[in-house]
Amino acid sequence: MYCVRKVTEDIYWVGGSERHLPLFENIHPIPRGVSYNSYLLLDEKTVLFDTVDWSICRQFVENIQAVLGGRSLDYMVINHMEPDHAACIEEIILRYPNVEIICTQKASLFMHQFGFHIDGKVIEVKEGNTMSFGKHNVTFIGAPMVHWPEAMVTYDSTDGVLFSADAFGSFGALDGKLFNDEVNFDRDWIEDARRYYTNIVGKYGPHVKSLLKKASSIDIKIICPLHGPVWRNDLGYLLDKYDKWSSYEPEEKGVMIVYGTMYGNTESAANDLATRLVEKGMINVVIYDVSKTHVSYLISETFKYSHVVLACATYNLKIYPPMLSYIMDMKALNLQKRTCTLIENGSWAPQSGGLMRELLGEMKEMTILDNEISLNSTMKEDDVDSMNDIVDSIIESMK
């Protein structure tokens, strides 16, 4: 049975949701699932904007057949060639053999790399090219490295719709509510949206900035991403988040404490620091165990908060391995502009503090506060003054 929704009078959402998959890209946990969005335009010509992941292909095909109502499919616009959006290209070709594919030159190359049989079917477009499908006129806009090099977005000037590929997307399955004004986004979706952006697109902030600049020059009324809700109002909220995330500016003044502990002693120091911060009036404090929290959540929270405390045990004279993995992800995703404080622990040769400082120093615009503690096995009364100094330096740096 088909399951579709109208986006505008002529544009239909024909995607679907996946709730069985435990990991997105076989890396990131998606306990709330994920949607794969595709859109179908009915005009003088019929146009499909992107496909879906193979896991929901049957639903996808039923949706397309229902909306077309016996009409043929004339065009398939492929904004992004990643398999979670392009896996069903050949299935569409088999069912609609006269369809023509509109994409960038590099997307066409990727289709060949994936083994798709598309010879003679591709119309390659570049930045600024336009097409008319009847009443609807579209412009193709380059979006390289958001987040693959072949990506583009398509702007329908007739309805003011931006088919935004992987920009403005989110983790999370759709439970019948397609539009942003049908959900409480700030309560129920922002964490998944941030985690999606920071882990999937986060490395490419300058490229996102370029796309935001292009988007500011056109009259966008609706944003149709390939994951998550469709935005038909309050676009400023979403664009502001993307502006902050792509600038690597923190959303909030607050302290994120991440600890790596083997036997609980470093955790105790982290709890002590959090308590002292709250007592001094800084109540926007969160604590995470680096060993128990998936790194995708840690990255998302690191993009959110202005201050990060790394409290880490020394392990084989090195950084505790889960902490090292987290820091390396921060570096790989181009995190910058954070204020950091370090707490190291070790029973005979504390080393983690200096090693963490060295790695953070390789990242852009990272401020590492001078006040730090080197613990010997456990926090003691002699360490209280140093902990208070850390609290004072964090609060002072927020002014």
C-alpha cells in the first residue's frame, strides 16, 4: 500500500522510513530510525528528485506508482549519489525505461563506479543551468563536499522549493508527521539534527558556508532534505543552526565534561568539578563517560557547548584509548573554537594531560586553559585548591 504526502500542489513526498537499521553508515546509532526522502513532481513532465535506500525500495516503488497514476516518468534528478539515496536508480530505470537522469558530471562518474547501466540516459548539468518541466522551472546549484564532491541542490523557482540533498537533514524516522510545524523540533528533533550534521557534514563547514551564501540569494519557501522533516516555515531557525555549526561557533555557553576512567577515580574528579561549577552558578553542565557514550553523541555535544573538560586516566603511558578515539574524531571533523581544560590521572607516571594538550594544539582556534590538575590515583584534599582554580578559570573565560 502506498504512503505519500503532498508537499505543494504538484510535488509529493514519496519516501519512507527505516526503523530496523541499528547503525547509519554502519557507524552511528539511530535508535529513532531514519527517513529516506524522495520527491515527485507532476507537471507537463514528471520528475523524480532522488531515490532511496534499497531497504525501503518496495514502499518507494509503490509510492511512485500511486502518484504517477499510470503516467510515465520523464526525468530523475540525482542531487546526491550516496547509496542511501541512489540505490534504487536502476530499479527506476527498469520500471521506466525512457526516464532520463539529470545530474552533475561527477555524479555520472560515480554511477559508473557503482556499476549502474546508464549509458545514453544522462543529462549532465552544471552550476546555474536551468530546465523547465512545464509550469515548474528549476535551477541547479553546486554543493560540492556537502558532503560528497558530486553533490548539487535543485531550486524550483515556481514554488520556492529547495531540494537540498544532504543539507538540512536529520536522523529520525517520520511517524506520519512530515513537516517541521507538525513536530516540536526544538524538543524532539534538534539533538538528532545536530548529531546528523556534526558527524556527517561537520568536517565541511566552509563548503556549507558557501551553500548558505548561495541559498541567501534565492527566495526559499520550502526546504526538502533527503533525511528528516520538510521545512515549510520558520526557516530562520534552521538556517541559524547551520550558520553556527558551519562556523564552528558553540550554540550555548556551558561546560561539557568528558571523562575516561578505569576504576572510577577519574570519574570522581569529574563529578567533583561539576559540583563545584554548579555551586559557583554555572548550571549548564553535562558529564559523559567516554567509554559508554558513542562518539557520535560526544561530537554532537562538543559542537553544542563552549567549554570542554577532558578528564583522562593514563593508559600504557598514553591517553586512555576511548578518549584518544574521541579526540581524533574531533580533529577529523574539524572541530575548533572551543575552550578546553585538562585533568590527568595516573598511578606512577601521569602522561595523558600533556599528550591531550599536544593533540588539541593541532586543532584550529582551541584555547587550552593553563589551570589543570595532575592526579595521582585519586583526588585528595591537597587537590581541592587546584580544582577550585579550574572552576574559577572556566567561569572567568566565559565573561
